[in-house]
Amino acid sequence: MILATSSYLDLLGKIEKREARAGVIGLGYVGLPLAMTLARSGFAVIGFDIDPGKIIALDAQRSYIEAVSNEALTSEVAAGRFRSTSDFTGLGACDVIIICVPTPLTKHRDPDLSYVEATSRAIAATLRTGQLVVLESTTYPGTTDDVVRPILEEGGLKSGSDFFLGFSPEREDPGNRDFDTATIPKIVAGDGEEARKLMMAFYGAAVKSVVPVSSNATAEAVKLTENIFRAVNIALVNELKTLYAAMGIDIWEVIEAAKTKPFGYMPFYPGPGLGGHCIPIDPFYLTWKSREYELPTRFIELAGEINSAMPRYVVGSLAEALDMRLGKALSRSRVLVIGLAYKKNVPDIRESPSLRLIEIIEERGGHADFHDPFVAEVPSTREHMALKGRRSVELTEETVKSYDALLVATDHDRVDYAALARWSPLIIDTRNIFARLGLSGGHIVKS
Ligand SMILES: NC(=O)c1ccc[n+]([C@@H]2O[C@H](COP(=O)([O-])OP(=O)(O)OC[C@H]3O[C@@H](n4cnc5c(N)ncnc54)[C@H](O)[C@@H]3O)[C@@H](O)[C@H]2O)c1
């Protein structure tokens, strides 16, 4: 039998007594809700972020994440269980450090691990015996052990004996009121048996159930598999949508009927294209890694191709409907895009297809504005700088009537669709929201 190391036993004891101090690096959509969940379960948590705006907001007990209320934030601060800072020297005092920084793609669609590497270097600067370091950012299998570990070991401490290293993917679903960080089962893994047991003890203290797997690479693969599954299935219904439309069959009616099958079918819904920080990006982390093994990921590439062709397909339907129903060319039309966020009831516009829809309408000579109850103004984005500063248009009868068509890209609940159906001469609906609300008419066209 191998004797447990004293650093392992010390940390396990601190976790069990809730005396372990946790540091969460990156206080965005993933990091802030996680920090709150850990604080609520009794750990003292310090949040670290390089964005001074976020630290100022948190100091004022103002949450910028829908899933975290100001009251929840205030109560953890008042209890002395949460504070935030951009001073990273405090990392050395944390017993468990969790990395929740972005993992985007570069311009050439390769993994951009620069945030993970910079964070690993910041941790390495104060790394000490007995710390558990966890990566939560989504990435390709091998990142934790092959990229993070060597940076942490540069100072001479060894993973598995001096410090511990784990991976636990975040499965947050923004806007989903049925599940949150604490109630979604948490996949955990570690570099070695002690790291894995520490991961189970730490997350087990904060979430309802933990699902241990045998290695960090396996846990990394679990997350990618979940997101690839979504990307591929969404591509499949998007492809079927275009074919069924040409055949005069309504894909939404097909899905409603198909999902009555009690086994072997799971509904996925078509839309104007993929959005968000996860589904359009994560699958390509695996595509990049697969080149090393000379094994192409054809499903992923094909799904990407179909999904990224959707905004152009939808604008094609818009142009056809303008022509056939109003006798107007898109190039002489004013279009209001409803919903800039990539999914309903959230303010997140990262990779949102609505941005592409506006660009394509304007490339074709039309005029496009947007309305979004959650997005007042288009912020800086890497790929759509020309749209920066455009503001959401109010939905009054007068403004709606000043547009030739509405293009519903996101089905936010806070929109009065019945009023839109009355006021607008032409509506292109990519979410089937009008039919779902029992609103119909010859001027509402599904796409
Ligand atoms: N948003 C989701 O729903 C979701 C779901 C599952 C997984 N993920 C993954 O989680 C990770 C984080 O995503 P997110 O949506 O929370 O991103 P985000 O952009 O909302 O938040 C990331 C935060 O990290 C901060 N940051 C960047 N570099 C830093 C550094 N060097 N040190 C400290 N802070 C730094 C940023 O200022 C930002 O506040 C990504 O890998 C993402 O793929 C996200």
C-alpha cells in the first residue's frame, strides 16, 4: 500500500472542515457563479480577475451575471466568504485555485491557450506545497497535463506529490432556471489518485453530485463530447430544415411529432446559426488536436460548415419573402432584427448569428437595425467592429411600422410578439415563436 502524502492529508482535512481557502481566477459566466456556489457551501473564496471594471462592480456588490443576484453576492460578502481583487499575490494563500479564463480560437481557428498559460504562470509565481490547482476552462484532451502542469512544475515542485492538479469541466447553461452550478453533476478528475480524491472531496462539498473519471484528459474529452454532440445535432436539423422547406414540410411540426417517440430520439431545434462561447468554438479544439493523430474530425467540420451557412440561408429567405410578398428588393428594404443575443433571455452576444445577419443584410444593400431587451448597445467584438456602438431600437408601433420586415433571430420572453404580428407587414421567424404562441398569418414566414 502506498502511504498518503502529508500534503494530501493536510489539504483533505482542510476541505472536510471547510477551512480550505479557494481562489477562483476569471470571474465571468463560469467563474462568478462557481465562486458563489463555493462560498455558499462554506469555503472562504477570493475571486481574481484582470478586468478592473468587474472588480469595481463586485466591490459595489453589483453582479453583471444574470445567474448571480445582487442579493446573493451581498450575502456572501457580508458573511465574509467572498471578496474579489486584481492583485494576484494573494494566490499563494489559497489552498484550492480554480482557473475559469477564456479559451477562444485564434483568427486561424486554432486553440488560443494564451489566457490559460498566463494564468498558470501567475499561479506558478506563488505555488506552494499542498495546493490543489484546477482547470475548468473548456479545452482539448491533454491541456491540463501537457500545458498547465509543465508551467506549474517550472519552479521545482512536482504534481501529485508536492501540489495537486485536476480538471473539472463547467457545464453551465446560461438562462436555464432548472439547473445551476450546484445541481448539475460535476465531472472531476486528477493527475494521480490523491489529486482525484481531493477533487471529489472539494467539489463534493459544494455540488449535489460528482462524477469521477480516470484522468484529466478523459474529463476534458467529456466536455468536448457533450458540445460536439450538440453542434452535430443542431447541424442535422438545420440541414433537414432547408430540405423540408423546399419540400413544403414544416421542420417544427416534424420535430414536435418525432419527439413523442418515448425512446431513441431527442429533439434539437433549427435556428439562424450557432452562437455563444461554447458550441461554435469548442469542437474545433478537438479538430486541431486530431491533426496530431492524422485522424480528421469530419463530423465536426461538416457540422461547422452547415451551421455557419445558416445566416446566409436565412437572409436568402428574407430576400425571397420581401420580393414575393411585398414586391421589394432587399437592397431597398429596412429590416429590424429581433434579438441580438445568441440565445433567449441572456445578454450574451458572443458569436451570435444576429451579428452576421445584420452584416449580410447590409452587404446585400439593405438597412438593418436590431432590438434586444438585454443588449442596449453593440460592444467591441473581435470580428464585428463595424457594428460597435449601434443601439437597440425601441419596439413601438411607429418604429415597427417603419421597417419593411422583422427578422426574429432570438425568442426572448420579454418581447410582445402579438403586437409585432399586428404591426409588421412581414416577419421572418427562425425560432417558430409565433406558431408556438398560436399567432399565425400569411405575413409570418418560417426560416
Ligand atoms: N459561458 C458558458 O456558458 C460556459 C459554459 C461551459 C464552459 N465554459 C468555458 O469556461 C471558460 C470561461 O468562460 P466564460 O464564459 O466564463 O468566459 P468570460 O469571458 O465570461 O469570463 C472570463 C473571465 O476571465 C477573465 N480573465 C481573462 N484573462 C485572465 C487572466 N489572465 N487572469 C484573470 N482573469 C482573466 C476575464 O476578464 C473574464 O472576466 C471558457 O473556457 C469557456 O469555454 C463557458
